[in-house]
Amino acid sequence: MEPSKWFNPILTLKSSTSHSLNLGGQIPYVFHHLNTFKNLDLSDNNIGGELPSTLSNLHHLIFLGLSGNKFRGQVPSSLFDLPQLSHLDCSGNQLEGPLPNKMTGFSNLTLLWFHENLLNGTIPSWCLSLPFLVDLNLANNQFTGLISDLSSYSLENLHLCNNKLQGNKFEGKIPDDVGELHALIGLNLSHNRLIGPIPLSMGNLVNLESLDLSSNILTGGIPTELTNLNYLAVLNLSHNHLLGEIPQGKQFNTFMNASYEGNLGLCGIPLSKTCGNKDVEQHSPPSSTFEHEQKFGFGWKPVAIGYGCGMH
């Protein structure tokens, strides 16, 4: 369908929900006609091309949905100048390059999704300091570098898994102050290169429903403090180098083998390996492997990761 044919009828509206209509084509450079729009959803429509810079004319926009299309190129800095925007979803496209280092709008933003693109570079500090941000999803991109200070303690879900968050000077441990993110519902740090123990402070995340630390290089035991998480429904600690007896009680009585697989040093229910076996005591990774992984770890202030990357 030609862009003018599907786009012209919505120019006189103040809201449009046109998702999953297979509209195709590109967004015309006529967004200055939509300066009264408050909601615009064009997701899942096979729309391609670059995001037009004229998006900055939508000064009253509150919701913008562009996910599941074929948008390519860099994210225009003008997209971050929308003062009223609350929800922005650009996930599932082919956007590339870094996110802009600065933004002037977005003071009201509560949801920001750019997952499943080709974005790279470092994650700009403003992403983690928006005052009302509840849900940030940058997962499944190609970000690298240091995660800056996280001061958006309203966060409930923040997705950064399956990125390349490594660098020579990064410590690579999960910081103790991750336990200060009391609003968290979902925490996903999977598929990175995290080393060291699981912080005891995670037992303070009393609202947590989903925890995924899988596919890292974590060592030590599973803290018994995690049994304090009364709402925890999903737990994935698989494919690390964890040791010792699996805690019991409360929600931990509901988790199956899959939550712990790939940790040769773990024992106890629900695993078939009992904790009386001598071979349970030491299964830390070989020193050469650990030193190699430590070189590429990453250190950061609290990074809260929510549902996504295989967790729902």
C-alpha cells in the first residue's frame, strides 16, 4: 500500500491505532500535520525506511508505538525532544548506531523500549536517570561499555540482557546496592559475563517476581536470604558455577531442576544429587577460565533487569 493512501486519512485525527495492518512503505515526511496527536501506534505494519526527523513536531504525543517494523538507520536525536511522551516503543526493528548522548524532553517518560535492534555503543546515562521511568528495555542489541549510575529508583523492569557489556577495566561483580531497587518486579542479568557471588542484598527485593541470573560465571552459594522473596515465581540460576546446598522453604519449594542446571557444585532438593557427596564441595571454574572471563567482566552501579530474554 502506498504511504499516502494509508497515511492521509489519519491526518485529521488526534489518535490512531493502526497496528498489524501490513501497511508497508515508509512514513511520509508530513508529521508536521500531526501536531495535535496524542497517541500514534504503527506497530507490526512492515513499514521501512528511516525514522523521520519530523517526529519532533508531535509536541503533544503521549504514546508512540513503532515496534515490529523494518525501520533502519540511526535513531534521530529529534525523537528525544518530545516533552509529553510517556510511552515509546521502537523494539523489533533494524535500528543501528548509538543512542543520542543527550536528550531535552522525556521528563514524563515511564516506558522506553528499544530491544531487538542493532544498537551499539554505550548506554547513555540519561536512560538510567529518568525520574518516572518504570520499564526500560534495551535487551538484544550490541551495547558495550560501562553502565552508568542508576538513579531511577522507580524502575520495576529494566532489560539489558544479551548485550555485550564488557570492558578491560570493569570489575564484573553484581554490586551489593542492587538490593536498594525495592520497586523491582523483574530482574534479568542473564547471558552476560558476571562473576563473583550473588549479593545477599537481593533478599531485600521483596516485590521481585522473576529473577534470571543464568549463563554467567557466578560463584559461591545461593544466599538463603532469597527465600525472603515471597512473590518470586520464576527463578533461573542455571549455567553458572554455583556451589553448595540449595535453600529450602517458601517459594524455593516450587522451583524445579531447570532453575539450577549447569551448576555442578549444587546439591539438594530438587536435584538428585545429595549434599553428602564429597564431589559436591568444590566445582569452581579452573583458574585459567576464571581469569580469562574476569578480563572481560563488567562493573557498574545497580543494573535492574526485568522480564525479557526468554523470561515472561
